[in-house]
Amino acid sequence: MTSLTHLNLSDTGFRGKIPPQIGNLSKLRYLDLSCNEFLGEGTIPTFLGNLRNLWETDLTYLYLSINKFSGNPFESLGSLSKLSTLLIDGNNFQGVVNEDDLANLTSLKEFDASGNNLTLKVGPHWIPNFQLTYLDVTSWHIGPNFPSWIQSQNKLQYVGLSNTGILDSIPTWFWEPHSQVLYLNLSHNHIHGELVTTIKNPISIQTVDLSTNHLCGKLPNLSNDVYKLDLSTNSFSESMQDFLCNNLDKPMQLEILNLASNNLSGEIPDCWINWPFLVEVNLQSNHFVGNFPPSMGSLAELQSLEIRNNLLSGIFPTSLKKTSQLISLDLGENNLSGCIPTWVGEKLSNMKILRLRSNSFSGHIPNENVR
């Protein structure tokens, strides 16, 4: 067994302490203990310390996700210089991580330590000795300043910095060297400022989540590469006109758009024909007025539409006849009036959730709509 290079014990129902004999497997390159109930006495148990002390160890992939480990993991992991992938998310780790703790992890490329109570304390000019492609430190304490060391990580494809206590604006430099990023999550922070003043070019990251911050001003422009955009629970204001109607060269690829709980106002622009792949649209809790835009009926892939808690007027939107894939429709808390048409139950046969409360509809609910 001492020649073993790969050991996968993930999701096997093991619990308690890890046998220290694993520390004798000096040839291990791949170790997966994730999704169990392993625990350590204050820190990761001694078997990793044993591996660390075997200078010939080639441990490259270490998966400890979703267990019950506690303490500061880098007391055991800090010297594993050949680690390329380190996943320790979903544990009970706590403590302070400083520059010295990370200095020897020179081969690290994928790092997920999200969902732990760790604090990163590094100097403003710190440049890590590694180049990451995947970073998720969700729920760490990293703020209040935006982490300047991210600027040195020019190979990042996945960036998870949600709920990290950032109380700052997003610097201009962040958008330029990270054009290869595919996933960006800065949600649940206290990030402020106007995106349109810090982004020179349209956003081109495939998945962007900046929800639950204090961003304001006009909505940013998007490129054709974005598939999911969540800007909900911010303070974006003014009209959607430029955001929705300025990209008319070719159809946008966006599938999920969430602009809920902002201060957007004016009429909802009638430019939806250029967004044919939208599956979910959430515009609830803004200040939109006027009639429902007819071109929303062109969204053939639409499954969820939420526009409640606005100031829309007019009758039930007839253009929705064409959105046959709709599963959830929420038009509640508006000023819509007239009768609820019979075709709702006939044309929208996939509908499971229909919310129309707190409007000014009259008449009875057609039998066709009650199934």
C-alpha cells in the first residue's frame, strides 16, 4: 500500500478521526476525503502533517470538502508545495491566514475554501507565489478594501468573493487583465460606486453576480458573451433604454437577467426581440411605469417572468400568448386592469405559478385558468 498514488474515499459515510496510517502513503498524488463526517481535534489531523514531513511526497490533489474539520488548515497544509488543487470548502475552519501561511503553495492553481470562518491578513503590496485559475473564498473576511493581490492573478477563470466584507468600489484595473474570467461572484458585500465609470468596455464575463451591494448609476453594457447577469438588490437607477436597446448588431446570448430591487424607472423598453435566449427575467421591485412591452412576447424560451411591485398599467399583456414555455408568471402589485383572459390557461399550458394579486382586475377568474 505504500506505493499507492490515488485514494478516493469521497461520500462513503465515514465519520470520526482519520487513521494516521494514511500519513505513511508517501507516494500519494491524489487524495479525496470529501463529503464525509471526518473531524479533526482543533485542526486537520496529523496524517497530513506526516505527509508534509516526507520530502518526497508528490501530493498534488487534495479534496477535504464538506467535512467537520476545524482550526486553521494551513498549520498542516502550508508546506505542501506541490499542491495544485486544494478544496477545503464547507468545513468549520477558523483563524487568520497570512502571507507566510501561503508562501510555499507555489504550485497552487485551484483553491476553494468557501464557507469557512477564515480571515485573510496580507499587506497591500502582497503578490502571491501562485497563479490561480479557480478561486473561491466565499464567506472569508477579506475587506474592507478590494483585494489588490487579485491584480497579479492573470489566469483566473472562476472568482468567488461573495460575502467577504468588501466595503469599496471595484477598481478600474480589475476588469482589464481578467478578460479570461468566466465566472464572477462579488455578491453580498458593500461594494459601491458606478460601474459605468470603471468599466471601459462592455462586460464579457459569462456569469456575473454583483447582487446585494450598493452599486448605483446606469446599468452597464454587456457583450454577446454574457449568459447570466444578476444585479439585484442594488441602487441602479434611470431607464433600461441604453442597456436593453443599444446592442442591436446581433442577438444577445443572455439567458438569465435579474435586476430586481433596484431604483430603475420609466417604461420597460420594447427591445426584447434582440434577447431571444432569455429563460428567466426578474424586474420586480423597481419603479417601472406604463404598459407591458409587446416585444416580450417574442421570448420563446422564457420560463420565468417576475415584474411584481412596479407601477405597470393597462390590461393583461396579450403578447404573452406566444410565451408557451412560461412556468412562473408574477405580475402582482401593479396597476393592471380589465379581465383575466381565458387564453391564459389555454395557451400557457406549462404554467405552475401565476401571481396577479394587488392589481385592479375585474370580473371572474375563467374556468380555463383553474386546473
